Amino acid sequence: MKSYFFAHSHACPPEYAHRILNDTAAIETWVSPFPYSAIIVSKLNPHKLAAVLRQRLPNIWLLVTEMNSQDVDGWLPGNLWEFVQNPAQATSQQLLPISA
């Protein structure tokens, strides 16, 4: 499993995207620390994951990119970095009020 950053255009309300993320078997778990985006854990590669999301969100601009812990940096709480760095153990419970 790997962590991916997923972003989508404002043409898709975040609540609708969250329902899709909850209802997509290709997604193990996810958390949304920013509007119009989520950190997703999946067994699929980014191309296959994007294809699944494009099918579920037709005509919505979106981006899926792997979050390799050696190539990603920023400022997030430690539990979110654990989510990124250890996707096999990732769980979105208790991370944020808005989570899967």
C-alpha cells in the first residue's frame, strides 16, 4: 500500500468527493486535511487509482500523486505524517474531524 495526494477542482463539492472516497473499494482509507484534497491509501498505482477516480468523478479535474516520504515535506501534525509514511498501518480514525 502507498499514500497518495488527491486533489480535485472546486466543481466537485468536498462532501461529494468524500462520499466517493468512502464508497470506492480501491481506497483502503483516507483523510482530508485540506479542502478539495485528501491523502489516500491504496494498493493501486497512481495511474490506476486516477482512472478509478476519473470514472467516479467524470469531467472533474483531479490529480493523484504518490506521497513518497523522502520527497514530501511540509508542516502537518505527527499523526498525519504517520499516515503518509506508514500506509500499511494507516487509519483515519481520530486524525481529523473530517475523515473516512
